[in-house]
Amino acid sequence: MDRPEIDCPDCDGYGVRMEPFKLDDASDCPSCNGEGRRPMTDDELADAAEAQHEAMCEGEPPMSMDEMHQRAHREKMESRA
């Protein structure tokens, strides 16, 4: 299974790390080998799955446009009564 890739957090997706106060010394980021993107680690995958599950469990289930229109019409009629 191919792992999803993310922008490298160590170099902010640039592929180059500059040491503080050494602006002329730019070297390839060791975390992403200078590519700017790298596969997610096991911990990052677990965190992403947990965040996705929490987002799925929160809030209301998705509604069709027809259901939204019916609900809006019903609420409008109730507010007039």
C-alpha cells in the first residue's frame, strides 16, 4: 500500500533547510531528501484517521438539496405561524 504524502514539516515543503544565521548554507532536507514531500509516518496516519473519524461523528448527517429546501420551507412556515 502506498502511503499518502504530505508537505515535509521540517522544511515546510521547500526541500531545503537553512540553518539559522547561515543564509548561504542551504542543504537538502534530510527528512524528505530535498523533495519537499514525504510519506506520512505511522503516527501521522493514526492522527489523521482519528481526526477524520471525529469529524465524521460530529455534526449532522449530510442532506440532499431537496431535504434542505423542504426544511427551509418548513422553518419559514413555522416562523410565520
